[in-house]
Amino acid sequence: MASSSARFARIMVVGAGGQLGTDLLQALADWNPVGLTHAEISIEDPRSVRAALDVHRPDLVINTAAFHNVPVCEHEPMRALEINAVGVGALARACAERDCVFATFSTDYVFDGLKGAPYIEDDKPRPINAYGLSKLAGELIVQSVAPQHLIFRTSGLFGRVGSKSKGYTFIDRILQTATAAEVPTVVNDMTFSPSYTRDVAAAVRDVVQHGDFGLYHIVNAGSCTWYEFALEALRQAGLRTEVRAISTADWGADVRRPPNSSLANQRLRTCGFAEPPEWRSAVARYVAERASGVSLAQH
């Protein structure tokens, strides 16, 4: 594969107001990246995309913009495809036309979760819901229109900027529920790879600076159920709160989700990059920063 090892002179981060975009700007700060929010560029609007590229003239675009509310995607599959596939693909094509490297993020939900072990980059995707299907379609379009591309699959993102679609992270919800003396209810039969946006951003920087083009899984090492994730967050916060475990069936969700969509950072390891720290370490750092009120500008 072609190498992306050159230090890019002009980097543009799309979706800069989100939790991942915020940490990417910080991780790349010494490269002086340009961060654009949805108000400044809309990947669904080709004119907006072309205008932003022509004004800023980046040689690397990192896209974090996506439609990732899983239940809403299920009820609005065409909208999910419009943003996660058609919009991302159009941005990738516009970058290719300007000889600009294009990087974007995908998801563990491109898999059906039936492997019984963490997925590697060579495993065959098989999405089982509209969100996963739209993200896989985006991957395929990017691969077909942008020879110079980077695709980063991740899982269960959490960061100091709350999810735009929910207004909070899972950890925030658990800690707030516990603080209110309520008993959180969490599924115990759905396994994933929790991923702290700070650690993901640091690994992305390594790949951008020294890696080859192509597909990478980037998650914190290890995996757990959402129930185990909740227990660890409470332990790190020093809260002795009961958590009620329920099955996915009892949860009654109206969207099929993979039972084990954990990812392995195989390509990172093969290429000699440091694997992001173990997920418990990431939770500990997140909870500590949350408790100390570390400002976004500092991290």
C-alpha cells in the first residue's frame, strides 16, 4: 500500500464539535489543524463540501461526522444511508479529486457479533441493522472512490464532550443515576470494546504520521459487557451502587444489535504501533478527569 507517512501541512477535521473531533484537534494540535463543525460544513451538501475544501485546501481531511443514533437510523434507514454512505462518499470523492488524503471512522456494528471472539480487519462484515449497513456502505464507497484513504473502525466511544445525539456518555448516565440513589439497569449479554476518544485520537495520530493507507481497528485493549462497563465506572468513582443486570431480550430494544462486536487492534500491532491502553485504564482516567473538572481546553 501507499504510505501516508509524510507530515501533512494542512489538516482539516470535519465534525470538530463532537467528542472524537474535539480530541483529534487536541492530539494534532502541533500540526495546527482546521476544525469545522456541522454549522461550517455539512457532508450532505456537496456545495458546502466543495466550498470548505477549496477555502482551506487541506492535504488530509479527517471526517468524524456521522448519523449514529442507532434506533433512529433503524426507523430512518434512507437518512442513515444519505449521511453515512452517500455523504461520506461524496466527501471522499471530492478529496480524491483534489489529491487530498481522506480519513473517516466506521464501527463495530458492521459485524453480526456471532464470531465469538474479537473481530480483526480481515473478518467479513455482516451488519444486522440499518446503522451498521449504512456505515459498511460508506466504507465500500470510500474504498472505491479514494485511493488514498484511511478507515478507522472503533467501538463504544466515550469522551469528555457528550454524545451530540444523546447529550451524555454512558458513563455519565450511570454515575448520574447512582448519585440520584437510583439503581441503573444494564444489559449483561452484549460485549463490545470500550474506546476512550483521547486514546483513539492518539492512535489515529500515529497512523496518520507513520502508517500505510487502508483499514484499522482502533479500540482500547480488551472487551467487556455493558454491565461490566457500568460496574467499573462505579468502582472508579468510589460509588457502592447496585446495578441490575438484564438480558437484551428483557431490555426490549426494537433494534437488533450484535451480541459480541468486540474488536482487536491487529493491524496496529502488525504495523508496530502501540495498542491503546486497556479499557479499565481508560475508564479510570475518564472518571478522574470528570471528577476533577478538567477543562476541554486542557486535554
